[in-house]
Amino acid sequence: MPDRVFGPAYRVTTVAILTLVSLIAFEALATATAMPVAATALGGVGSYGLAFASYFATSLIGVVVAGGWTDARGPRTPVLAALALFTLGLLVAGTATTFPVLLAGRAVSGLGGGLLSVSIYVVVADVYPQHLQPRAFGALSAAWVLPGIIGPAVAGWVATHVSWRAVFLGVLPFAALLVPVLLPRLRSVPAQDGDRHRIVDGRLGRGVLLAVGALALQTGVDAGAPLAWVLVPAGGLLVLVALPGLVPAGALRLRRGLPALVAVRALFTGTFAGTEAFVPLMLIAHRGITPALAGAALTTGTLGWSMGSWLQGSGRVPVQRTTLLSLAGVVLGLGVLGLAVTPLGAVPAWLVPVAWIVAATGMGTGMSSMNVLMLRLSPPGEEGRSSSSLQLGDALGSLLGIGVAGALFSAAHAAAGQATPYVLVWGVLGLAGLTASLVARRVRPARGALLSGADPGLDPVQPGR
């Protein structure tokens, strides 16, 4: 039996999905770098945040739709549709002559990105045997390393010396080349009675409601009082109304198994995203570091994430996977708490990348482990819906983490010294990471609760057999 993700049976598929993830990573990092130039050129600086919020909101809809679609039809059609939407959005954004048109392109790309994020998980479930799935997810995380290192620099140079449009349009040929490579290797499931209903059931309406609520939350946090007094409660209410039909029952109550896993995912991503948002700001505005060096400090996180992901798939940590997830939460929390002391003047600034590598290592270990556990805990044939739930936890956790961090920072910044806001934000988020470690213990199902297979909590992290 082939026992390597780059073995003869899996090599082409592995290279194809790694290339696809690398393109998504490069697009995310490159457009973030080029967006200030694009917004200035199109007169959209005043609405700058919408360029990211529009992508985020429609990606939630894509995540919801992909869950039922991949379960009913397999990943072939969703992946092709996702690639088409993703590239169409890049084309619209790259040729936009007004800022609203660029926003429309970002929204279309977001829909495709949401579809892709779930569909790739289903491809891993379909193509690789269980013992290779941890290594496959580790390789997918590693695919972010090169874009994380060169993406911002290349995009900045292209936007400055060529055109910001080239940043968007330059990805298109590579995306098109992936179609003939991926197509023969994606499973296509014949439609069954009721499958169409499974795709367009009430989840779609709830997904739209969730996207609107999330957009309202983010807009309210950014706008501040008095608009926040209306938008934040309204957005929160919409999110609470939409969530019960989109995540496993009991997720908000931390019920054992998959529901608890979705909650852990939200805690991990909320901790990391909220922390990351303030690292460059602290280095540049508070410690007087140049933007280039601040960007380099963030790059170390990419290396730490990749190292953690490799660790969970290497078989070098002989512990149960749920235990590894709990340990990852401890590492993440301690890394963020380490950052909390770096705004103090007596602490050297070079400790920032050190603490950030620690936090990112916990994040990489935990995220890849959660991907593996999700496939172990999913009912047969429902990997798509389970992936969708995990991705929703991902997105909402990031949103809430950044929102909470922003609210804490604003409150402390108005009433305290320069170091205090950063210490408060990272102190609270570090505790959230440690809380994720505790909740991770509930991911292991109660005895006899599994539908099939071995208890993933008893499945040691080990290389392929």
C-alpha cells in the first residue's frame, strides 16, 4: 500500500491541491498588500474595510452551500464552480474602473473561496486513506509558507512598479491550468432522490442570514458609537438565529465530539486572528519598528505554523490526537501571553517574533489536528457538512476575536498609557487560548458515542502504517 502523499498513487493530486492552496494563499496575502494602492487609485479609501468585509461575508455563504453540495454530488462540481467564481472575481477586480466594481469582484471571489475551503477537505477525505490524512493536511498548511514569505514583497513590488491590477490578474493563468489536472481525480457522485433538496435546503437561507449578521457585526465594531449600538446587537442576533441550523447541535453547549470541536476551532482562530491584527500596529506605532521589519516578524508565524502542522503529521509525538490538540491550545495561549509583555519598554522587541513563532506553532499543530479529527468524527457521507461547520467556526471565531480585541484596545487606549492596550488585548486572548485547551478535552466522544471506527482520542499520532 502506498504510504506517502507524494507516492505514485497520490502524487498528481497532492501537487494539484497544494498548488491550488498556494494560489489561494498568495491571493489572500497579495491582495491585502495591493489593496491600499487599489483603493487610492479608485477613490475608495473611505470604504477601505469593505474590500475585505465583502469577501468575508460571501465566503460564509460559499462555506454553507459547499457542505450539502459536496455530500450530495462529491467535490468535482463544487471545486470547478469555486475555481470559476474565484477567477471571475479576480478578473472583475483586476479590471475595475470604480471602487464599487472592485467590491463586487471581491464578493464573487469570496463566494468561490468559501466553496473551495470546504471542497478541499472533502477531496482529502475522498482521495487519501485515513493514515495519510494527517500528512495531507500538514502538506496543505505547508503550502502557505512560500506565499507567506514572498507574497507580500512580490505584490508590493508589482503594485508599485507595474500595476495593482497585475496582482489580481496574475493569478488567473495558474488557476486555469489546474482544471485539467484536478478534473479526472475528483469523485463525481450520481444524484440521488432528494439530493437537490439537501443542497438548497434551509441552510442556504441561514447562510445568507449569517453573512448579513457577520457583516453588520464587523461594520459596527469598525464604526464605533453610536452606529455600533445598533449594528452590533442586530448583527449578533442574526448570527445567533442562523447558527443552530449550520453547526452541530450542542456546539454552543460544548457537547462532546464534533460540536465541541467546532467550538474549539472558533477559540483557536479567535485567539490567533485577534492577536495577529495588533502585532504590526504595536511594532510600528509603539516600538518604532519599520513596516518592513514588522512584516518580517509576522512571517515568522508562517514558519511556526508550518512546523506545528508538520509535527502533528510526522508521528514524532506519541500521544492521543485529542491530547495533542489540548497541548496545542496550551502552546498557543502561552505564546500569546508571551507577546503581552513585549509592549513594555524594558522588554527587547526581538522577543516579538520569538513569542509569535511559539503561538503559531500551537496554531499549526491544533488546526491540522482538528482537520483530522473532523474527518474521524463525521458521519459517513457527511464530511462536507462537517467541514462546513468547522469552516464556519473558523470564520466566526476570527470575526469575534478581532472584534473583541478591537473593543478592548479602543477602551484601554482612551483611558491608559501606550503599552496598556496591547497588554490587555493579548492577556485576554492568551487566556482564550488556554480555555481552548480545556474545551479540547471534550472533543473525545463519550464511550460508545461514535458511529463507526476507533475512538479518535485513542488514535495515537503516528506515521502511516
